[in-house]
Amino acid sequence: MLCRFDALDVGNALRPTILSAGKEWTLRAQPSLLAPPNAPRTLRAEEQRSERARTLDLIDALTRSGALRLEDATLHVVLAATHSFDKGLVETVVQDSVNPIDAVERSSLIMASCVCQRPAAELVRPERLAASRALSPALFAAE
């Protein structure tokens, strides 16, 4: 993805961002479907490792070590990038006559085309395609 950022991001304003979980986790659990939830509690580092292992063991048991497929399951992936402007918001708009929303839209399209492994033209609504092509010709030329 970094190669796509470097090749397609005008001004090199887009950089990958590393997200890290905080040191304190709060566990909110319910012993069974009909029981009331337990009071939330903070987990220390050792308890975090233990809960993570228990979770992975449960997934392993439910799928019989991958022999059974998880149907209708949802996997959530968080992808983060930092978009930096050389100047503040007002200066970018007033002094440079640059719409920061266009720049962020371009950045989002670069990331989405990488993640979805689809050309940007397939990810843009037809009524917005001409405007997107005008704002990001390199992105659409790369397809």
C-alpha cells in the first residue's frame, strides 16, 4: 500500500498509521444470554494474554481447527492512514485555494482500491466519476 501512496498521492501527504491497543483493557461480559451482564473490569497485561488465548481457543473449537467454515461471520478490519497538510485548514483553503475534502477523497480512493483490489472507477458512483477523474487523473490513469 505504501508504494501506491508514493505513486499516486500528490504532495506525499498520506502516510500509514500504526494503531496500538491501550495498556488497559476493559472486559464487559455476560455469563449467558439470559443472565445480566457482569460489572465491567479492567484487565492487567497477563489477563489480556489469557483472554486473547481463550478467545482464539474458542474460535478454534467452534471451527474444529478450521475444518468447519464460519458462515455469516463478519470480520472487522481497521485501516488507518494519516493525511497531513503543510498548512492549517484555513491556510490550505484560503491561501492555496485547495479543497481538503478533495485531497482526503483521493486518499480514501487510493486505500480502497488497494484493499478491495479493484480499479478506482469501480468504487466511485457513476454520477461522481467525472469529478473524481478530474481531481485525480493519475489515480485513474494507473488502472
